[in-house]
Amino acid sequence: METDAQAGEFNAGCIREKLRQIIQPGQSDQTSGFDLRLRAGVLHIGEQPFSLNAFRRWQIKRWAECRRPALTYAAKSEDNVSAMAAVRHAFSSLEADQWIKAGELKVILDVFCGQLEGLDAHEICKHGWVSGCLARRTRQNEAWYRWAPAEKQPSTLDDDVKWMMPDSAGGIGINLISDSILPRP
């Protein structure tokens, strides 16, 4: 574990990929119950109106389903928890400026999940980043992870995310087609 207030790298592309379902409804990410649709002018995620909490639930589900069996599957022993529960607990235990290497997460998985087959801490962390749940930074060719800060989810992103622009009314302008820079309000 390492302490560093550095922001790290956030995968904002996962947000754009999900939002493309609005203009390409047949495109699904295989997380049932979380398709984006416009209904009577209101954006829905699954059966409920879109909210950042619902979006976060989709991200967690997408991360958990990155492998088979899913990370929500627990070994048969009563003493073990699911890999997703262990991973979420590990990351939620970190302070806001703390980072963990995937190798350190492996110890946690071994202790809490027993010998659940095929658990690769590096792959789990990578998929957590791909799903937008984790921030990542690289130091000396080694990846470190922590929860993606809530302020990056998705209303206020770095200036390098040029396809999404918050407006002065609290809304968000999104260019789903190209990487063109959206004009600032």
C-alpha cells in the first residue's frame, strides 16, 4: 500500500461506451437490467430513471461479471465471501490518498475467498479500471489502484475528456459520435 494524493488515471471511456446505447439501442454490454433507453424524453437505466447511483450499480455489476464464474460467486465453504465482496471491502478500507497494488489484493482474496479457482488479482483490478470503478496510476511499470473518486463519476471530468462538458445549469453535454471538443458554455 502507498499513500499519494495524486489523482491517477480514470477510464472515462467506459461512460461514453455506455451512453452510446442511447443512439445505438441494439448495442448492449451484457449487464442485464441496465440498458440505457430514452422513454418519453427521460433517460432510463434499466427500468428506473437515470441517476448516478444507478450508474454506479451498473459499473459494479459490469466489473463483477468480467469473468466466469462472476466475482459475486462465493466458494462453497461457509467461511468464504465472494471475491467482489472482498475486493470492495479492500478498496473501501483505503483512505482517500492510499493506493494498493494488485499483488497486495491477492493476499486479501486468498484469505477471504479461500481457493476460489481462477482469481487473478491483476485481471480483477484491470477490469475494475475498465469499468470505471477504480482509478489507476503507474509508477516504475507497476499499476496501483484505488476507488475512482466520486467527483469523476461522471459530472466533472478532467479537461482531457473533451467529448463531455458540464454546463452552467448542472447538465452535461456529450458528443457520442466523435472526439471533437465540445465548446465551453
